[in-house]
Amino acid sequence: MEKWQKWLEKINWVELLLSAGLWAAKFLLIIVMFIIIRSVGRRLINRMFDKAASHRKMSNGRIITLQKLVANLFSYVLIFVFAGILFKQFGLEIGTLIAGAGVVGLAIGFGAQGLVSDVVTGFFILLEKQIDVGDYVTIGGISGIVEEVGLRTTHIRAFDGTLSYMPNREISTIANHSRGNMRALVDISIAYEESIDKAIVVLQEACDKVKEANPSIMEGPNVLGVHTLGSSDVVIRVISKTINGEQWAVERELRKTLKEALDANGIEIPYPHQVQVEKGA
């Protein structure tokens, strides 16, 4: 106890408190500077891309993609710089930190191969403009709208609201449904007893009416003819080209209009029947 008391008596508490207060003030100043610089940097990035959008130099999806990527890179660099400043406040030189990072990097190099693969794949996805934010894609069996394309992961929002985070190294094939016009395809059945030629004429007339009323249709709809012969029905196929993203709405409208046209002309659409026969007493 006497040794501890002597050791405590030797401590200059005033100097210690001043040093601690000075360090705390520097720490708070660094944090405030980090928040201010990050906020100003993000505003400048947003203004830069807003200006690019106003000049129509790139598509909106491409602008949003690059804007999020640049903002993320800016945040990573800023965090690394301020982390170095904080380390220096603890008495560690930035050179020592970098050297230590190099040693650690060598130690975990084999384990970081996946990360490197993510970055390289993400770079080429962005460079080749394979996908942009807002595109409807199918990647690795997951279909949805692209919300973010980064150097490490790609975020896809499914129609049920599920958000999937896919590492870029797992992206081998990309099906982008948002490039160019899309195809609306409708198969409709008639009974074997009905006249195929009459049904085709009726369906084409109905398709022409849909075309006149729907500006989303770029080509068609056209009745191709008999597609398949089922066990109890004749399947007739109708196709059309539509504005991207409108194919599902056009298909729904076609099914409704074609069904009404067949009903109005007395052409039967086959469906399961149940006949109940009552035996006499």
C-alpha cells in the first residue's frame, strides 16, 4: 500500500488532467471534422451527378449507379485517412500503421482471395455497363430490381420486397430484362369443336383494338396461329413487343380482351365439366 501511495503522490494530476482534456478535445475535433467533410463531400458528389443528369450525358440508372459507387469510395478513403489521424493521436505513426497493414495483408492474403475476386468482377461489371440501378435482372436464380452495384456486392430487390446481397464473384451470368423492347406472350385455348380459322380472325381483331388503345405496344399484337394441340384444347399463341417493363400489363390486358372476344363470338374455351346423372327410381 505504501508503494502505491508513493507512486500516486508522484503523479502530477493537473498535468494528467490537462493532457487527457487536450486529447479528448482533439478527438472530438477530429470526429467533428470527419462528419463535416463527409457531409460536404457527399453534397459535392450529388451536385456533380445532378449536373450530369441535367445535361442528359448518361441514363438515370447509370448516373445513380456511379453516384452510389463514388460516394462509397469517398467514404472508405475518408475513414482510412481519419483512422490514420486517430492512430497518430495514440502515438502511432501512419508509416507504422501502413507497414502493419502490409504484414497483416500478407498473413491473410490467401483468405482475401474472395474479396479480390469480388472487386475485380465488380469493376468489369461497371466498366462494361452490364447492369445499372433500376434494371430488372435475373442473377444466380434471383430476379428483381437492382438497387446498388458496388465493387464488392450487388443488391437486388425482389418483387416481394426481399433484398438480396450477392457477392460479385458469384455472378457468372446476368440476364438483364431492361435493355430494349420486351415481348408480351399470351397463349389462349379453344375447344377442338371450334373453327380455328374463325378463332384466329376474332382474336386478331381483338388484338388490333388493344393496339389502338395501348401506347405501350411497339409492335403487334399478332396471332401466330396454333401453338400446341393439348389433350382437350387447341392452344393459339399471340405475341407483341412492348416498352420495357410494360410487358406484364400488356399480357394482362390481352388475356382479358381475348377472353371477352371469344365469349362474344360464341367460341368456347375448354374447361373441366362435371355431369351429374340421377338414376330413376
